[in-house]
Amino acid sequence: MKKVSYLLVAYKSNDVIGDAVKSIQMQAGGFEREIIVIDNFASENCRDIVTALASDANVKINAHNDGFTRGVNQATWLASGEYLFYLNPDVQLSPDCTRILISELENDSQLAAAAPQLLNQDGSVQQSVRNFPTFATLIYEHFGLTHLVPRSRRFGRWKNRYFDHQSRAFVAQPMASAFLLRHDVIDRIGAWDERFFIFFSDVDICRRIIDAGYHIIFAPDAKAHHGLGGSTRKEGSWLISDSHRGFYRYLAKHELRGFRILLRPLAAIILSVSAVLRVIYREAISAVT
């Protein structure tokens, strides 16, 4: 019998992680399961919440927060399942979600990962599938072209607003809030890249999966509710800076190589200025609300 390892990285997640664990416990059978939780906020220990619902869960408490991506790797190294199901603590899986995603991966050896359709709490469909960003999409995004024509297949390519979230399809980068990955694939391509503190580590892992010759499937029959943001919504403006640093690191690693390395300073300037403007705007909005 196959085993699924459910891997969650918690940070100020006590108000949502219980529902995530309950949804794991309610998954339709046919496989073994283990739950591994990495708690990155030691002063708000979630062990009692998790183990009260799943007494055999493996909960590790970090003394300090070394980042989401390092937490993901900690959980991965502890996992013994053939399948690794990476979940945000603010996700609740529908009862058939895991079974449907496993069936996808079992039918095709070239499929490395599968992602469900994500739903908002009101049941509406989240825009959860993107394409890989490029230097061109950086320009489109930060000079307003994406906002002018968001459904354009050129200017809106990165955020993929024209994607049909009701149809099964091979995709580039589904949101890793709920992401089932074959363990043997991560053994082949290597750990998540911890140079990404939080943002863009999921984009990077998907890019490496595709570059290794595998496919990722979006399976809308599998469904999960996602709270969009969870504990990160409680954080300050540093998250904006981290997202822009992640964007730059991704471009430098995968896109701006060879002669295109000359574009790195321009990318850094655009992202730095944009981050400062976003922080100023956020602080201004906070001051008047």
C-alpha cells in the first residue's frame, strides 16, 4: 500500500491548522498516511492542536524562523511516503482530493506532480495556475501592461488569467498551497532551494521539475479550500521585499543567464523601486485605516 506524507510548515497558524489536519484525517482511504508539521513560530506552539487531532503526527518546533523553504526541506527529509503532499496550514482538502491526485500520478510515469482546483471560502474558484515569469513579464507587470489587458496571452501570460480552471491540463506552475509530488522526483532533482526564504521557491521547484523532463497536471476534479495568505497576512512590509528578492533570484537563476546576464542590474532596479513604492503605499493605507 502506498503512503502519502502530508507536509505542513506552520507560522502563526494556530487558528487554521486544526481544520487542515481534520481534512487530512477525512481523506478517502486506499493508502497509508503520515502527517509532518514544522512549526516556525516556537512561541505559539501548535503541537497540542495537531496531536489532539492526529496523535501520531510528527511535529517539530524550530527555535527561530529560518524561512518557509527551509521548513519545507525539514519536512521532506522526515517524510517516508512515496508521495509528498505539500500543504499550507490554511488549506482544507475535499475528502477525495488525495485519491484523485494519486490516481493521476499512477497513470503516467512522466507525471511528477499534481495540483487540485483551489477554492475560496465562498466556493468560488481561485486563480491558482501561472506560467513561469520572464524578464518580459517583469516589464509588463511593473509598467502596467498586465493590468491594462490582464487576459492578453502576451501581456497577461505570467499570471495566466485566461487559464480554464475547470479543465484538466498540463501546467507550468500551480500554486503550491496544495501540491502532490512523487518522492522519487524530489530525490532526483534535489531539495527546495533555500535561497528563496518564502516566495518563488514553489516557482523554482516547478521549473526544475519541468526542466528535468517531467510534467505537472492540474486536476480540477480534486478540490481544496484555500484561505489565501493565512499567517502571511498578519506580517509586515518585509514580505513585500522578500517577494521582490525572490522574483529577482528566480530570474537570475533561470532566465538572465548567458548574454542576458547584462539585464540583471535593470531587473534589480525595477524590482527594488517597485518594492519601495509598494511598501510606502501599504504604510500609507495602514495609517488611514
